[in-house]
Amino acid sequence: HVHVVASREEIDLHKPDVRLYEWAVRKAVCDPKRSVMIGDRLDNDVGPAQQVSMRTILVEWRHWTAKNWRPEDPKAQAFLKSCDSVPLFKSANSAVRPDRTVGSLPEVPSAVESFNRDR
């Protein structure tokens, strides 16, 4: 299902720069309305993708441990521990609404497929 993976090292563009999403759609040679951005931030992922007419799926992690990030650095570990009391992955930008929202990565394929049923 994945046709393009954008790496900032490869193209020197960074989220939330809309040009990154425009590049991905061009590279995939597809209509942005038939493209899907899957991300865990409204401001960095969903908002810019919607600006170029991509469909969006927001992954709202039920808990930070679901991201499977297991840093060894003590400061990074302390940061993650602090995530228990702070809504880290929620964005203050309430104007941005994803097309679909899932709570885990295994839910993504059916969310993507649901776009086909909408047509």
C-alpha cells in the first residue's frame, strides 16, 4: 500500500512544510485526493497534508508506550515518563480535523480501506 516514503535527509524538506507533501504526491504520480497521510500530530501531519488535498488518518496513541520508543538516554526516558501527565500527542489546533482517527497501527489498514468504500 505504501508508494512513497519521504525522508527529510533525501529531499531537505521538513514537516510541516507543505512542499514536503506536494513532493510526495508528485513522486507517487497520483491525485492528492487519492493519497493518504498517516501521522500522529494534527499540526505537523494532518494540517499540511490537508492543505494539498490529501486524505488523513490521525493515530491517537492511547499511551506513549504504544509508539514502541525505548530510548536509552536518561533524559529521553525522563521525558517519556512525563508524558503520562501531559497530553503530548494532542495538538492545540482544534480547527484541524482528520478524515479518520485510529488508536493503534493495526487499525490503519481498515481506515485506509474505508476511503475506498466512501467513493
